Amino acid sequence: MKLKTIAMTGVMSLAGLGLVGAGAHAVFTTTTTSAQTINAGTPAMALWANGATNTCTTEAIAKAYPVTCSSITLPAATVGSTFDANSTVGVVNVGTISASLVSFTVTDTPAVGYALESNMGLCIGDVYGLGYYGNGFLTNAEANDPLSVGSPVTLAVGATTTYQVDLYAGQASTQGCGAISALPESAVGESDTVTLTANYNG
């Protein structure tokens, strides 16, 4: 009986050693993760100018009502054959991302006839010192549409700037564009609505 007990103990010990040996081949593992949410921002600009007919007359109003002030209408001007109707337009970035001014688009809607449209000059004063746009007749500016700014200039979120829009005839523009002839007699009684769009990329 004593010998049998010893033999059995030996067997059990060998089995235990076998189990330990098998466990030595296991591989320990772990993992890490990282995540990032990307939100597409919104480019948006608001405008203001003295006398704007939709009440967007100050920067504060433009910021408070950005949808209304995404476009403005400047007051009408009654002019003679020689005139210079200059307006300062303010721009504020009310979006969530920076945006770059890349070009201007010019359109107009003449009424009665086309003599005023054909003989009126347009000069856009570039506040960034890169030059002037639409230097000469309005119709030439429209023919070269869009008027590229060249190197796009970025406006940060919340930042503001201004540019000058000058419609003129019979003289040089106060914004530095060259002189053109006075309006002809055939322009008497005509009217023209000029629309300038500043194009931004964000």
C-alpha cells in the first residue's frame, strides 16, 4: 500500500508540471484607440454701409442680423453728366471658419436705355493694396467677370474690412482709376442698378 501511494503521487506531480509547461506559450495582448470628430465649418459674410436701405448701416447691426445683411442696397444717386458716386462697404466674417476674398462679380440692370450703362465707369478700391478692379467702363468690368483678386486674402472669423465702390463719369475716379468721358445727352432720364458681389472661399 505504501508503494502504490508513492507511485500515484509521482503521476500527479508530472501532470502538474505538464500543465505549467503548456501555459508558458500564451501571448499577452492589449489595444489602444484614438478618435477625432471633424466638423465642416460654415463660411458667411455680412455687409454694412452708410445709408444702406435694408438698415444694415453699422458693423454691430451686420453682426446682429447676418442673414439680412448678407446683401445690401445702397441709396440711389441722381447725377449729372459728370459725377462720382463713391460708397464704402464694410465686411465682417460671421461664419465659423476663415474665408478668402478671391474675386468680384459685377452685374447691372439698366432701365429706359443703355447710354448710361455704356458710358459709366466702375472702380473698386482694393483695401489690401493689391490694385484696383474694374478700372474703366462698367461694361468692360462685366465682360471680364469675375474680376480676380489675384492672391486670395484671408479674413479670420470675426474680422472686418472695407472696400470702396465708385461709379463715375466725366472725370477720374476718386479711388484712383483713370478718367473717362462725361455721359452723352442720350443718357438723360435713364437709370441703372449696379450689383457688386464679393466672392469668398472658405
